[in-house]
Amino acid sequence: MEMPAIPQPTFYIFKCEQSSPPGMPKPSCVTQESRDLFGYLSQNMMQKGLMGPVQVIRTSCLGRCQMGPVMLIEPGHHMYCQLSKEKIDRIVEEHIIGGNPVREFLIPDQFWGEPVNLSQ
Ligand code: FES
């Protein structure tokens, strides 16, 4: 018996959930003010019926701590920075549902240069 194919997710959202220990000078994505963003994003997805086609994943540090809170959307290597609930609302509407990345919320180029070509 042939099994039906399970569709790939349309998007993966990797939300950095790293927090620094108290007193650590290095910035991190999860602070007292930003700690509910993952829950907010997940709830937003559920309410819109997007869970499944969109996989929301907690990650540790994505290496852009000074621009946090950050999340990476694949495909496309779209890194969103300095997130807030308002930004998440627009990213879900315009990028996830509408298919158009919200350019003004993407990390600046000086923090997100072209990837290193490993085949040379
Ligand atoms: S702590 Fe989030 S990118 Fe480093």
C-alpha cells in the first residue's frame, strides 16, 4: 500500500530563545521584556491555522545577539531583528501569509553579509 506524501513545511521560523545569566554584559535575545515573544508568535500561528505548514522552532544563539531579539525564516535566510509583538504581527501577515518579506525589519547588511562560499 502506498502512503501519501507528507508535505514539507512551507516555512521554518527559528526564534532565538537564548538568555544571558544575570550580570552578564553580553546582550541576549530573551530578557524580562522580550521573554513572551515566542509564546506570542506561536499563539498567532495557531489562531491563524498556520501550524503545520509553518514550523516554529526554539533555538539557542543565532550569533546576532547585539540585534536581538532575532528570528530566522527559511527558506530565504531572512533574519528579522529587534523584534516586538507589532513586528511579529506584520511579519506573519506580510511574509508568512503574503509571501513578501518585510524589508524594513530585516537585519542590516553589515550584520548579515553574504554567506561564505564553501566550495572554493
Ligand atoms: S542570544 Fe539570540 S542571537 Fe545570540
